Amino acid sequence: MMPEITRFYGIIIKLFFGDHPPPHFHAVYGEHLALFNINTLEMIEGDLPPRARKLVVEWAEKYQAELQTIWKTQEFKKLPPLE
């Protein structure tokens, strides 16, 4: 099971420890799923609709340093949603 980092506007952000490189997080929006590179914030896999993708990137820009730390230390913590 992947720990849920946050959720906002129907989007769930999850991060799985010990997952394959590059450092990334998962975004789930309804039946859509995408992987985002933590370092570049590019969508590296998946099919999020453009609006959801934009919201995920906007959120990740705010919490990029925290996401990098969570990935490196493998210490889970919840992050605030996009408001």
C-alpha cells in the first residue's frame, strides 16, 4: 500500500518507499493515474487530464523540497493540500 501524502480537488498524492528511480510520486484522479518526477516535476507516465496535471504541478512546486526529503529519508509525513 502506498502512503497518502495529501489530497485536494479529488486528486490523491501518494509516495511509495523503495520504489524504482527516478524519485517520483503518484497522482490518482478518478480512473486516471500518473507518475511525476520529483526533481523535474515532469509527468513521466500516465494520463491525467490537463487541468488535474496543472494542479498537481502547482502543488508539487510548493512542496518539492519536502517531497525530495521524504524520498531520501523514507520518513513518511503528510503535506498540506493545494488551496
